[in-house]
Amino acid sequence: MTDGEARVQAAVDGLGYDFRQFTVPHFVKHLEALRTRDIILHGVAFDQGLHGFWVQAETADYVFFNRRTHEVHQAHHILHELGHMMLRHQLRDLAAFLPPELMAHLRASISAAPQGHCRRWDPHDTPEEREAELFVRRLQREILLAGRLAALTHPDTSIGALDRFTRGLGYDG
Ligand SMILES: [Zn+2]
């Protein structure tokens, strides 16, 4: 097992999560309790090139995902960003990855200097990206073993429940 694989396995083991209860919102609630920080998920109709990104703001973490992609992919992108979060990956300046108008909105609404991680259709191949993907694969395995695969392969109702997290955020770019 490589260092990266060991780090990912330790992060998944450290969740202490009962995967028999898995839905995306339930899993997010668990992480919120673990970290004693809000995680706010927000589906936005991005251009196809942008899958999602995570912004670590002062009072909460925001995970934006592209609601134009299939629900299965939405769930994957959300779990990928949660992977960066739980693996405590070094934050990046999102201005290097996101279009200026989106950055302007984030600066006005969430954080003066938005930092986090971003996932595009052309993923940059770095150890952190590989670890976040491995985190998703480890979760998928646990979810499969717990008999909750339907919550990943037909997550539409589960992700639909996220509306209550996203209402009031005001951004629908
Ligand atoms: Zn990533």
C-alpha cells in the first residue's frame, strides 16, 4: 500500500460512518458533526467543463456541483470534493481555475479570497487528485458492501433533498 493509499484508507476508517444508512445528505450530515462545521451543497447549472468545486470559507464549507450532469456524476463530484476536505489537502487559490465572473460572485457572497479545490473535465493529474478519487472509490466499495448502491446509482431523490441546504444561498449562475 502506498502512502497515499494508506492515508485514504485511514481517512475512510476514521469516518466512523455506518454506510448502511448512506445517502449523500446523510453522509454530509455525518461529516458536519465530525468537523463541527457546516457543509453547504449547491447545485448550479455550470458549463459542461466544470464538474464542481469546494470553497473553504470562514464559517462553513461550500461544495458546488454541476446540476447539468447526470445525478450519478453529481454524487461522484460531491464525494470527490468531500475527499479533498477529509484528507486535509492543501487549499488552492480558486482564481487559477474558475472564470472571473464566478470568482467575483464567490468573493461577494462567500469568501474574500476563495480557496479550495476544483474539478474540471480535464483533471490535472496530481497526487491530491488521485487521493480524492481513491477516497471516492473506497466509499463506493463501502456503500456496495452495505447494500446501499442504489443511493449512488439512483441518487436523484437523495440529491433532491439537498435543496434545503442550498435554498437562500442566492447563486444560480
Ligand atoms: Zn479534485
